[in-house]
Amino acid sequence: MPFNSVTITPTLDTSAYADGDVLFAGTELKMPHRNCKLLSVQAVWDDTEAASEHVGLYFFAENNTALGTLNAVPDITAAQIHANVFLGYTIMANSANSEEELTNISILNTGGFMGDLQTETSANPPIVLVAGKGGASLTSIFVQGLIERGAGTFAADSLKIIFHFEY
């Protein structure tokens, strides 16, 4: 099976975020094939304030409704999540303990533990993602982000998320 990676740069609000805020709204993710297995996700955040963030990633076939307003508590309903055709969820985690040598950026990832195992967690893909379930593009899906833990102020284009696929 072939492998590929795809990078997106979601647009962030530049005001201060708090725990539980919507980080970014529906951002198109063009997968290398209609049916893909998401193996892992990494992110490079050009901001040292992101050093202890946990970011939930929500995958949808459609982009009808955002989780909520950027930089506010989510207000999406279950019916709206169903209308978006929910495909899956994972969380990217980070710890200042893992980046003592990196002073200008933060790295987040899925698939393991970082720092103190009692306080730092991360969900583990794989997740099977299938495009076109809602009648949209045959290879595009949408991802939305939520700050699960953390707070900070970030530049609008400071987050690059890399998705690693097998297809």
C-alpha cells in the first residue's frame, strides 16, 4: 500500500484562546485517495505559547456547520454533527518537557505519551477516513480543531498540521 503526507494551514483567530475554545473551523484536507487510513498527525506551531496544548481534531465529510465561532465555546448540535457526516476524532498533545531544546516552536503529535505519563495523554490513530460520504469531493474531507487543554494567543497562520496516510 502506498503512503503519503498532506499539510494544511488552518486560519486561527489572533485573540487570546482559553480551554475549550474552537481553534479553527472547517479546513479542507485533500487526501491522496478516497479511502485512507490516517496513521498519525504531527503539527508544527510557530509559537512557544503552544507548548502544553492539547488540540482535538474532528473529521467530517461535509463542511455545513462549524463547531462554533472561532475562539469561543463550541455550540454545534448533534444534528449538525450528523449533517456534517462525522468521520472520526483524534487529539494532538504536547508537553514543554519534550521541547526543552526547541525554543521558538512547539511540536504536537498523536500516537503516544509525552512528559509525565500521569498528566500528558495523546490519542492513537489509525482512523479510516472515507471521502465522498456526504456527496462532496471524492478525495476531500474537512477537519476542525478545538483546544482541549491550554490557552494562548497565536498568529493566524502559525499552525501547520501534517497528516500521514496509507491508502
